[in-house]
Amino acid sequence: MARASGQGQAGSTLCRQKGRRWRTSSKLLSPHRAFFASIDFGKVSSGDEGRNMVSAEFESMKALHAVIATNIPLPIAWGTFVKEPDKHFYLANFCDMEDELPPISEFTEVMASLHQKSVSPTGEFGFHCTTYGGNQPVDNTWCSSWEEFYTRAMRNTVKNESLVQGPSEELNRLTDDLCTKVIPRLLRPLETGGRSIKPSLVHGDLWHGNVGIDIATNDPILFDACSLYAHNEFEMGFWRASRYRTNRQHVRAYHKLVEISAPLEDHDDRNALYALRIDLLVSALYPSNKRMRQLAMEEMKRLVEKYPNGYEDFHEKANVTLA
């Protein structure tokens, strides 16, 4: 038996399947089909962290479903097993999916719709709860400045990564330079000089493993979200690295629908800035992977060398266009 929070409660059997190290994904066999006509999917996590993770996923998916319902399996509930109070679950409608990326145009249309239609409830960047990238907590405390929000996110990511991979004086030095020079140089111009950016709802963990195709409808389906209201280009940090099946074609298709944020000439380095945080997150998720930290540090060095004077390196340019 299970006690649920959300849209209902159920006594259910969870048939466990292979999942990630920090949770188990399952198909749910519910005896209450009249009430839960299509609940077929659940996840189980353990401990206090597991409870927070399933709650955060429910909140993330609920926010996404409110904007792009066709592309998000309906989140039903999250809760705790009565007989196993250390185990917690997340329930959603089951969607039979192909483990493939949707066509580029259809996928980017969904993302453009999400980013353009969503509205931050506070008008700020953040989210109403801590979310999780894998098993790594993400502090989403509301903030009116994207530069300030991302600086905090970067420092927290490095701190968490160092707890897993061990301390590094070089990484700490590069992080300080990144946060005091590169981030102000690349992100402050987004919100100065008469420019502004909208806090858009993002999936937040949009690598190809969290995307599929609905077999029945052929619609793109998104899952395993780590949502927040962010700069829309933040979403595309996952579209840069060669290890993912998304690539620059996706970026170009997206920007046929949504304009690149000004200053346009900073677009590629902003994308690199967002992508290197993902490298550090992956490093924190997989302790045996020593390469990801090195990749992130190499990109940090490149950006710090390119912008040694921080925001002082920024000069207004007129009539810049990108092909």
C-alpha cells in the first residue's frame, strides 16, 4: 500500500525494471483501474533524498504539463509506501515510447512553445522547490538577476562536484575567475543596455535519454525533468557536447523559431558557458569518470583567457547579425 500526494491515492504493485543508480523505474499494475484509468508508470527512490527527488520530479513535470500537455506524461502523484516508509514513489501516466529523438523540426517546435508560452509566477529566475539533476540537488531560490542566479548555480555545482571527485586548487581558481570575469561578461549584457530576457520554463535536463516519441501519436515526449525558470538558451547547454545526440542542427532549427538573445555575438560562448556546467554535473554523477572535470576545466581556461578583464571587455556593437 502507498500513501500519495498529488491528484490521488492508490494501492498498487510496482514491477521493477532496470533504472539509474539512484532510483528504480517501474510499470505500475493498479487494482483501481476505474479510478486510475491509465496510471502505468512509477519510480521508486529511497531515503530522505529519494523523497525529495520524487517530489521535485512531480513538481517539475506538473509545471511542464501545464504548458505543453501533449508532450508530457500526466503526473499523477508522489508519496511514500505505508509498509516501507523509507521508500518513495512518483506516478505518471504510462506512455509507450520509441527510444529515439523526434525529428529536429518537431522537437524544436515543442521546446520553442514551452519557452515562449511559459510565465514565471514570480517574474524571476528559479523554481518553487529544489530539483535534482540525477541525484545532485539544484538550488532554485528565486532571483531577479540571471547573472546572479547562474553564478550561484555554477559555484554550487563545483562545490558538489568537488565532494565527489576531490578538491582541486586549479578548479577553484578557475571557478573564481569564471564567476567574477566570464559570467559577468557573457550574462550581464543580456540584462543591461536596454536589453532584457524573460524567465522561461525549461526542462532542465534535456539530453537525448530524456526524450522519446509517442508510438501512438508520433508526438515528441519529454520526461525526467529538472525544471526551473531560466534564460531559454540555458536549455541548449546539452545540445553542444558530442556525447549527446542533439547538436548544432537542433540549435539552428530552434533559433529559426526563437530569436537569439542579444548580444548576438556572444551566443556561442554563452552556450559553452552553459555546457561546461553540465560537464561538471556529469562529473559529480559518475565518480569514476575523470575526463569530465578535465573537459570543463579546459573550457574554463579558454573562456577566462578570452575574457581576462570581465565585463570591462564588453563593448556595444550595432547591427550584428549571425548567419
